[in-house]
Amino acid sequence: MNYIQFFDMVPEAILVAILIITFIADFASHGKSERNWFNPLVSAMLFAGTVATLCFAEKEAFLFGGAYISTAANTMMKAILGAGTVIVVLQSKKWLSGVETRKIEGEFYMLTISTLLGMYMMMSAGSFLMFFLGLETASVPLACMVALDKQRRDSAEAAAKFILTATFSSGVMLYGISLLYGAVGTLYFADFTAVLTATPMTICGLVFFVAGLGFKISLVPFHFWTADTYQGAPTTVTGYLSVISKGAASFTLAVLLMRVFAPMVEYWETLMYILIVLSITIGNLMAIRQTELKRFMAFSSISQAGYIMLAIIGANYAASLSALMYYVLVYIVANMCVFAIISVVEQNNNGKTEIADYNGFYGTNPKLAFLMTLALFSLGGIPPFAGMFSKFFVFLASVNGEGNNWMPYLIMFIALVNTVVSLYYYLLIVKAMYVNKSDNPLPTFKSDCYTRLTLFICVAGILLFGIFSCIYEAIFATVA
């Protein structure tokens, strides 16, 4: 083996370097009561790593006999997820400054970087073996992150449910991969696609494989873990789960279906039609029934997963992947804005996150209520916010190049109708903040500078990503 090839894995090498520096910094300063420099250090390193990753977006690599493949598209997606992780780390500062959580600050940063490294490996996988290793490298630290809040029973319960369902889904996926390997005789994607044919064994393997990855994306009917895990996990971790983890898994599934499983397109397209309609519809209907805001956002994320995957049913690869990446980018800023405000309210409301607690929120905290409204409007797809443009490109990609095939048009129409339903339940939160009265409203409070910086970045993205067309054009040019 030529070990010099490791240096061609630029995004992964950068993350490993950041992980080592973070470990040394945590070890050297462990036990000190104040480490105000720690969060800025990790945030700055992740930001620099994201910029460096973007600089190598045009560099392609085919390493270790094809086990690792770096393309312009997956490098751009890594940069998007890296930028989202910077937002997550900045948002975590206030939570990690608590008396009980201060001692796990280093662990949180290292777990976050480790799971991001696994996602990078998963997206660059050139074989099913590398893909599975990357997936598990991402999943195991995620379970630890869900259980980080040791003082809360809900956090341990959420982690237990996440671990059990993750283990089961990994077993299902591994069984599907074994069926595919038995039928085709290779694990490398390049060789796999060349000899893949639709047989009962490969169809069964495809179904098991999609089911396993559908768990990571929270597609219905693989979504049952989502609400309990989102509610019990620390709010910062919930935000990370809802955007970064979902974005990496969605991108990976899209690339594998459109490229590796291209010879079986008529089979996986039908499967995706069903999963997309179920995810969008059930996610929307269940969100209406929620009274706890983190569970509400969980079912919202299930619906958003359906919209993300809507892009891949189109016949134009570049348009589909570009729309998916742009949707994830916009979803990151809008969703993290909501979770940043939820975190602030939770810290000033004795840990409660009930929707009823937001009654009269505008009267006591008008700025936070206004920013929450912008983010919810973007998630709902209301113009002129970026969420409207992301949904437009996803709808356009779903029917791009389909010709006389009427099914994508039907799926797009169902998704469009569901958008109206999503507007209704997002407006329920707006109604609580602006219209509903409360005998005991939340007090007026100020957020810390790190949260304000997070909100500034997210709101800037919500307002500007849809206006500046160069952002989508850059993503499309990279994919094309």
C-alpha cells in the first residue's frame, strides 16, 4: 500500500489534524475552571478547514484501488456540512458553559469532529465496505452525543432508543449489502455497476440497503426513533442530528441510487416514490398534533427529508444533485436558527420546551420572536426567503428530463399540496408567539454573544441564499 495516498484525502486529513489538536488542548487544560478560548479555537479550526476544503473542490482523487473517491460534488457537500458544523459548535458554547456540562466540553467537540469525519468517509466511499465503515464511524459518536446530558433521564432514554434502532438498521443494511455482494461478486462501485442486473436477490438487497439508510434520514416508515431522540437529546445535538447527519446520509443515498444502482432505476424509483410521499405526508400530519417543540421539529424534519429526497426522482443527474445540495444548505441555516432560539429559551425556562411556553413570546422577546418567524417562514417555503427557492429547485429537479413519465409530476403535486399543510403548522408557532396570550409569559432575557453570532449567520443565509443566484449556480457548476 502507498501510504502517501492518505495526504490526498484533504478534507479528512484536515479533520484528523483538528481532532488531534482538540484532544491535546483538552488534555492540557483539563481541570481548569475557565476555558473561554476553547470554543473559539475549535470553531476557528473548523472554519479554516471548511475554507481549505472549498479550495480543493475541483481536485479529484481515486485512491486505494477505488475504495476512496473524491469528486468536486462530494467535496462541495463536505464544505457545506463543515460550515453547518461550525454553526453547531458556536451554538453549543452557552450550553457547555454550565456547571455540569463544562467538564464534557472537550468530549463534545471531539465526538462532533469524529462523526463528521465518518460522514466525509461515507460520502467519498468507492466501495460498500468503505461506505459501511464511514457510516458506523459517524453513527457511534452520534449515540454518545445524544447521551451527553447525563443529568437528564430523557437523554439516556433517547440514546438507548437511538442505539437500538441504529444497530438494527445497520444489521438490515449489512444483510442487504451481503445479498448484493453474493449476486454481483464485488463490493467496488465501479465494478458493481458494470455487472448489476435486476434479479430477485439484487432487488431484495436494494430494498434492505435503502431501508438501512432510510433510518439515518428518518424516512417513513423508518422514523420511529426520531421524535423521542430529538426530544431527549441536548438541543444542540438535536440540531446537529436534524441537519448535518441528515444532509450527509441524503447526499450519499442520492449518489448511490443515481450512479451505482442506475441499472435498476425503475425499481428504486418506485420505492422512492412511496417513501417520499409517506415521509412528507405523515411528517406533516404528525407535526400538527405535537405540543412539545423539539418533537414538533422532529416531525418537521421527517417531512423535510421527503422534500430533500424528492430531487433524486428526476432524470437529470446534475440538476437533481445540485437541488439536493442547495436544499440542504438552506435547511441548515433555517433549522439551526430555530434550534438556537429553542436552546436559548430552554436555558431560561427551566429546561422546558413546550409550545405553550411561547405564548406571548413576542411581547417579552420581540427580536427572538421575529428571527424565529423568519426561520419558520423559510422552512415553510414562503417567499422571498431562501426556503422558497430551495423548494422550487427541488420541484423543478423532480420532473427534469422525465418526458412522458407522469409519476414524478404526481409526486411533485402531492408535495406541493403538503407544502400548504406545512405552512399551517409552522404558523401555529407564529400564532403562539404573536397572538396567544399567557398569564405567565417567558421573561425578557438576553442571549450570549456566541448565540447572537449563530443567529446572525443563519438569518443572513435565510435572507441572502435565495437572492444571490451565484450560490446555486456555483453548486450546479461544481456538480456538472
